[in-house]
Amino acid sequence: MSHRITVIGGGFAGLTSAITIAESGAQVTLFESHHTLGGRARTAEAGPYRTNEGPHALYNGGPHWTWLKQRGLLPPLAPLPPLEAARLRLRHRGALRRIPPLAMLRLLRRKPEQAPVDRDFLSWATDEVGDEGARAAAHYAAVALFHHDPGALSAAFVHARLRRATALPPEAHYPRGGWSSLIDKMAGRAWDLGVRIETTVRVDSGTLAARAKDGPVIVATSLDAARGLLGDASLRGESGRTTLIDLAVRRHRGDAFVVSDLDAPGWIERFSAADPSLAPQGEQLIQGQVPVGPGESKEDGVLRAEQLLDLGMPGWRERTTWRREALATGRTGAVDRPGTTWRDRPAIDRGDGVYLAGDQVAAPGVLSEVSFTSAVEAATLALGAVRRQITA
């Protein structure tokens, strides 16, 4: 095809759209405002440490896994040693435990279709297994939600993610070297297909409008950025607000692999347990997320993270060699309130040849799977628009 499609945003969604379009023979130009590709999937180098923007894992139960595998885009994966997997710990009633409450395990037996869309998770789960198991399950599910009150969200939404997060064998996998290894492979595929990639280019609303006159445009940015670009105040969606903590400490044999908080939402994980390349020899990289409510600060989340570290990694303060903290607001994927589903989020097709992709739009999936699914759908719609122009 001689028509050129524009993709704005070089993160996971933007690269997925660009590859999908180029594979169909259309010309694609991708604009990225940053000097490197990746978006929130970008891996940063902080001295000798390689960190993602908060905990990242690639779930093999989603559609993007098959898509990546079929194209040879799955990067080398870091296997988790069985001994490390056995070191998952849970804070429950203020103490560190190895197994969750039995009531929480009973809840996992409920099939996805049993969880209603129009009820909140906590009240539904309490009716099913009692208050203790319901609260523990809600807090554990925060690993896939980044939200301060999972129990207040749709029962169907939370239960589906709880089952994914507790699946055996585990669905979570770790790209060796961080998510940049995945982005690098996707960027290479895009280059090979002839995608024109321009970095350090910030597209404004005027440029977008001009591009839309020449062909379809896919806006693969955050919802906040898309709202400004499109001048559309309706582009809003609820997301989490969470404290992110990165920590490097000297190794200690007794450190837990994961500490999941069942008393409140929170998750701490030693990412270098699976991938030692993330930190220098003799050190280990810890990343965590602790969701905070509207009236809480980043420091409140940091304090709770430190409590988890005290339980699971005693003496961590004396062993710390590097530390960083941040507050992520509206950058951790969509959440659904009772009575709503992914279909109620901002539509992919915005009209006039403009399409939306990202992790808070109308597409199903868990975390990055929403970006992937919306990106493929946006690319398919854009290609359909081009074909209609050709045959008109």
C-alpha cells in the first residue's frame, strides 16, 4: 500500500501497532518524544542497576505471549530457581507466613463466571468465604492492579486477575536484562519491516490533525497525553496510584523472594533472584509497589514498604547500596468499578481516522495485555480505513 499510517508513541502499544500494520504491507511512521523507545516498558540504567518502572512481568496466559512467540520476539527469559520460588512470603495479621488463609484458597476455586460484574469484590467474596479470606484475596490481587482498594472494584474484574496472579504453574516470566530486551526485539522487527521511527519528536495537536488528513493516526500514549492531543475531555479512566520503590542490597541467604501483604495492598520482590544481571555480583535488586489512597502520600507507601522489608529481609537497611522512590499516578493500567467492564472505557475508534491504544482503553486483558489488544485492534481498524480509501 502507498498510504502511510502514523503511530504516535513508541511504547509497547505503539510498537505492536506499527509491526501489525507493516506486516500487512502498509507504510508506517512512528513518532516517540523520548530519545529511546519503550514508554513504561523502558528499562533504565541507574549506575550498575537495571530497573523497570515498577515491578514488571510477562504473563504467558495472555494473547500477546502467543503473538510475540510466533514472531520470534520473546527475549531470553530468566528462569526462577525452585529454591527461590519457595521463598514467597505473606504478611498476614502482622506476621510473616508461608501459606495464605484457607478461605482465600477456597475462593480461588470459584470460576471466573461466578464473580459478578455489578458487585464489589469484597462484599461478594465475603459472602463466598468470609471476611478474612475476602480481604486477604483482595490485597493479594493488588499485584496485578496497583490499586489501594481492590475490594471496592468489580468482583469479576478482581477475581479474574486474582486467578491469573495465583496460577500454577506461575504465568509470570522475566525477560533477561529487563523489559528493554523485549522492546529491543520489537524495535528490530519494526525496522526490518520498514517502519520509519523518529525519536525525540514531540507531536502536538496541530501536527496530529495534519497527519490525520493524509491517513489514519494511532495515538498510543497515556490517556492524559491523548486527551491533550485530541482535545477530548472525555478521555478519562480510573487507574491506580502507587508508591514505587527500587532498592539494591548486599546479598543475604535468608532473604525472601517475594513479600506480599495480605493485611493491606503491597508487594516487594527480589527481581535479581531470577535475573542476577540486574545488579552487580554480591548485590540484589528489589522492586516493589505499595498502592496509596487519595489522602496518602508517597511517604506513607514507603513506610509500609519498609515494614514488609523488615519482615522479609531483616537487616536490609545496613546492607543497602542504592535506593530510589517514586509515586506513579494514573500510569498503572485501567481498573473497573462495579457495574462496568473494559467495554465502558474510552473507545479505540475516535472517528475521523484516529484510533486509540494503551492500557486504559476499551480492550480486555491484564496490565500490558490491554495495551497489546488495543494496539492490534487499532492497527486492524486503521488498515481497514486505508483499504476503503483505496477501493473508494
